[in-house]
Amino acid sequence: MAGGAGTVVTGNSAADCGEYNIQRMVVLALETVTPAGSLAVFRDGQVVATLGESGVPHAARLPQALVAWLGAQGLRLEDVTHLAVVCGPGSFTGVRIGMACAQGLAVTRSWPVAAVSTLDALADGWRVTHPDAGVRTVVACLDGMRGEVFTATYHWDGASMALRGEPMVGVPSPADIGDVTAPVTVVGSGAVRYADVWSGAGWEVLDACEPLAAGAARLAASGASPCVTPHALRPVYVRRPDVELARERRLTQA
Amino acid sequence: MKILGIETSCDETAAAVVATTGDAAKPWAVRSNIIASQTAIHREWGGVVPELASRQHLRDICGVVDRALEAAECGWSDIDALAVTQGPGLVGALLVGVSYAKAAALSLAKPIVPVHHLAGHIESIWLEHGPIPLPAVVLVVSGGHTSLYEVPALGVYRLVGRTRDDAAGEAFDKVARLLGLGYPGGPVVDRRAKLGNDQAVALPRPRFTGPSRSKPHLEGMTEFSFSGLKSAAVRLLQQRQDAGPMTDEEVNDFCASFQRIVVETLVDRTFAAAAALGARSVGIAGGVSANSRLRADALTRGVAEGLPVFVPPLSLSTDNAAMIAAAGLRRLEGGAKSALNFNADPALPMP
């Protein structure tokens, strides 16, 4: 989450961002699903984002680090009109810290909140940093620990991204990704960790192209990730609790 | 002053508003006390599953806080401070309450104080009864804790003894599970015990053979152990159940006998510690303080020994946020400074 590392600016003109009343929107985005976490602000068609310091627990530095960073951007909480939070998949605990923090801020300020998928944010980061890329399949891939990755598959037609199917969790395997349109780019921490698996299939491997909060801010501003009340925020765990998986195994074996 | 308390340390998502009254005899009043219990979710597993608990806290917290404010007939702008359980407890569960409360406090520019869960249980006695004679000895007994505290002054809690192994509530859960009575075990064992003979089954009273961890003047008085009793109960039940299903009467007798031993142990140790420490009152708090026999036996012993006994009402016995709000008020009244840089601590020591 917020705090330290360099600030990243990724561009998008207001015209790219749909029909929202985007000129007056100031979207604050929060991401705590990765060890470092990230923060971003969308205003005037631009996203400014920063990575946090991975050595400090999210729950210890939030929300004060968020306000401090916002201040460094010349903004106060009063200036924010919308909140976005990365809602998973990722670290279960990290997901909940970010979402509970978002709820605490949003209920007291009556902010609308967008819950943005980690994988959507990853894919959108690739999109804005590769504006000239041709038609392909993009696989957003987050390291899920336990030898597994969280993945979601998107079709990029040269102008827009479309999610194909549902996000999945499983061992890294190109064969499990389903139908793809070559070339294929796999992006994110799960791409890098299992680079030999993906590159063995001839797929391009990239790390995350920007802090995840940047994509969350953009997707919330564009309306691609719609805003809800904080009460209706729901995490996207993808991986089920261990006790349920164990019960399923027992029932299968019985 | 109105303080919003938030509690998510285990399997209850709770929020409450407590207000100061200006009345020295009853300085705090509960304006609302909302609890969303997860018992039904964890019943299938026979105990609290941390990941399921954490998921449910996140789902419930906004609605629970809304209801607490609504029931107290106030809005966010009427809240003067927040208190939240920092620990001990399940870390994933604690983090939901801590993250939510810190964000709300910062957004509202209101002070926030982190609270020790057991300090909350102790303060539930003051919340209900107002000032009680000091020094007091307070037994905190629940599914996760069995501890004795000396309270020499308001807001000062000195640990004088605790269980070496299982909490009393855990033992109730285990026995209930073996008897096929479901989860949680405390309430159902209490109900069935009322129908049984408490002398019918010979169960051992907890004894200590290892070195004492108590201070020398409290040796043998303040420590608890329930694992031996639990193991003995398990052995007896397995032997009996090998011979066929137990009758309802046998189950009732087993519950009554088991409960008698647990309650006698708790009451004996508490009053022994009170006598050794020169306490002028005794308190009993925590989920197991809802046990009807523990309440009755403690009150009877208090009358016999001339020591007043204070127990919170049932609504403040199990985990709740009114007690957290009360402990927060105690800390603020004691000059605690608000700070946002705290984190959840599953093994938080008592301050």
C-alpha cells in the first residue's frame, strides 16, 4: 500500500473513459492484495499511482498512509468523489484489510465504491501501457502461493478488452487456460514466477505493468467496474476456504 | 460522550453505542448493542473456523454498525469516539474490525482507542453495575479464556492466574460434541444439566502435579486446568458408548456431573484468590458466565463468604461491543491518547 516508492503516471484521456461525469470525478483507489499494495488517484483523465512499502503491514499503515499520500497529491478526503478498492483475488487477509478500510471510509463519507477485480486491474495495466499492441489473448496471472496462480483470460481486439470466462485458481498450466488467440501475453506476478511454464508454450511473459490501484482507479472512473454502496461490496476470493475443499475431498472419497 | 464500540475478535460481529450519563452511581449506559452471531455457520465444523469467520465479519460489519447507530438513535456525527478490539483473538477476524474502525475514525476525525478483549469482558461488570468495591477479583471465563484478574483500581487489570491448557468453554464444547449435543456446547450442557443428577458420574477434579506458575502467596489458588477433566470425560463416554447409545437420562446426568466439577473448580479458585488478595468483591465475566449454575453457585458462595458477587447480564456476557465501548471509555477517561498506527494483535498482552 501507499507510502514510499516512486509515483507512476499512466495516461488516459477523458474521452477513453465512457459516459461518467468524468470531468468532476476524483477517484481514490486502494489495493492491498499484494505485499506492497498500491494507491492511485484518477482526476482530469490522468491516473497517478504509487506502490507501498512491502515491509510494513497494510493494517498498521492504513488509513493514515493513504491520507498522507493523498495530501502529497494536493488532495484532501473532501476532494474525493468515488472510491475504488481492489477486491481480489489475492491474499485473503489483504483483500479484507483493503475492503474493510474502504467500507469504513465510504460509510462515513457516503462515497460510492467500486470493487475492482485484481485481474481486471492487471489486464487494464497492460492495455494502457501497450496501446499499439495487436489482436491477442491476454492472461492476467497473479501468484496465488501454494504452487497455484489466479488467472483470468481476456481477448484484446486492438481497441478493447473482453473477459472470457471466469477467473480461476489452479496450478500454472497453459493447457488449463482454454481457447486462446495467438499471440498470447501473460502478465503479473504469477507470470513471472512461473515464466518457464508460460514461455514453454511460446507465450510472452510480463510483470505487472503498473501499480494495481492505477487500473482500479481507471476502471472505476470509466464505469467498467460499477460503483455500489459500501454495504454491497463483496470480495472475489476465487479460492474457496480450506475447510470446504477438505469436506469436498472427503465426500468425493466416500 | 457517545462512543461506538466494534468487536470482531472471534465469531460475533458486534457494534454498540455506549454513552456517559454523568451519574456517578451508573456512569455509563448502553444505547445499543447489536450482535450478528456466526454460530450457525460454524456449527457444522464443531468449532470456529477462522477463515469462515473472517469472511463473514467483512460481509456483516457495515450492516451491524448501521443497526447499532440506528438503535441508539444517532448518526455518525453524534459519535464522539470509537473503540475497537485489537486482540487477542483470530487475526483475520480482528483485522476486519480494526481496519474498518480506523478508517471510520480517520474519516470522521474522531479519537479511536484499541481495546484488549478481556479488558472489555472485565468492564462489562462496571457497565452493568457501576462502581463495585475495590480491590476486586474478576474471573474471565469463555470458550477461549479462563483467567483471573485482580482489579486494584479502575482500569488496572493484574493477571493473577489462568488455565494451563484448555479454557473452560472449550471443555463444554468437547463434551457436548461427544454427547452429540451440537455446537456451541455451553448452553445445551447447561440446559441438560438442569434435568440430571450432578453426583451420578464420577469425574476427577483438576489437580496440579507440575511446578506452579502462580506467585508464591497464591500457589494452588489461581491456576486452572481442564484438559485432564476433558480427557477423563472422553474416556468415560467412549467406554459407555461402546456398550450402546446413552439414554436421555444418562446424558442429563453426565452433563450435570461434568458441569458441577467445572463450576466448583471455577468458584473455588476464584474465592480462594479473592481471600488471598483481600478482595472486597468478586466479578465473573465472559461467555461461560452465562452458565446458570456458575451464576447461582457464585452468588451463593458470595453470600456465605460475605463478598458481593457481580455478574453482567446475559446480553453482556458473550462477546459484544458494548463491553468494548466501555473499555474504550475507561481508557479515554484514564487519559489514553488516540492513535491510528496500531494493528490487530492476536496475542495482545493485557496492558
